[in-house]
Amino acid sequence: KNDNVVAQEIETSVNDVKNTVQYDTYRRVVGKLKSKEQDMLDMKEQINSLRNEKLEADGNKDQLIESLRKEVTETKTKLRTTVGSVARSQAMKAIVNEAVNAGCNSPEVVERFLSSEIENLTFDEDFNPDAEQVRELVEDAKKKAPVLFSKEAPRLANHNTTQSGGTAGQAKDVKKMSIDELMNQWGKAEN
């Protein structure tokens, strides 16, 4: 019986050792599992954090994009204004030069007269207006207001009577007349 008892004791010892080894293995596996679960939770937390950062960045990106669009629009508007101003200035210079060449005695009046026509002109890359179009504008102005293009200023005839009863009949250049002379002539014209 001793052999049976010894065999049973050995078997019990082996079972105890197996149970102990199984328990130790179980504890290690459970420990590793808990460690892996914690790692997984940390990774999920990092993923959520990155996702939130990305969403915040996307929100800022949208704001940044909107800000840049607004800046581009403002810059385009300023550029159009500047280009328009330069083109208008160049066109006015060309109109005045062409008007003077066409015999205009009052280019500033022609400049104001034709200022509304500038939008119809075409310009080259240096903002110079098409010379032919400017010439046509000045020719049209010359037809509409020929008095602005006479080489001489208009003259007023002197219809003052002389002491002998006749008229002097001498014409005077309006540009050379003083204010008193102009007022005197105008007063006589009204009477």
C-alpha cells in the first residue's frame, strides 16, 4: 500500500505543482492581458486626442482659408483700383496731348468733357490707351464742341461808339480782356 500511497502523494504533489504552475501562468497571462488592455486604452486615448487635434486644426484651417480668401479679395480690389487709376491717368494724358495736337485751346475742358468715355478705351500692358481710339474721341469732341478747338480764342467785337458817333469796331481777344472789360461787354450785350 505504500506504493499506492506514495504514488497518490506524488500525484497530489504533481497536481499541486501543476496547479501552482497553472496559477502562475494564469497570473502572468492575466497580467499581460491587463497590461495590453491598458496599452489599448492608452492608444485609443491617443487616437481620440489626435482626432480632436485634427478636427481643431480643420476648424482653424477653415478659418485660415476664409481669412486668406478675404485677403485675396481685398488685394484684387486694391489692384483693380490701382490699375484703374493708372489707366485713367494715362488715358487723360493721352487725351490732353491729342487735343492739344488737334488745336485745342482749352485741354482741361476737353479732359472733363471726355472723362466719361475713358471706360470704353482699350489699354496695352503698360496701361497706355489705344492711340486710334483716343484720336477718334478727340475728333468726336472736336465735332461736338468746335469752339474748344479753334486756334484762336473767341473774340468780342467792340461796339462802343466813338465821340464822333461811329463805332470803334475793333475786336478783342477774350483771353486778353480784363474782368472789368468782360463785365462791361457782357452788360452791353444784355442791353
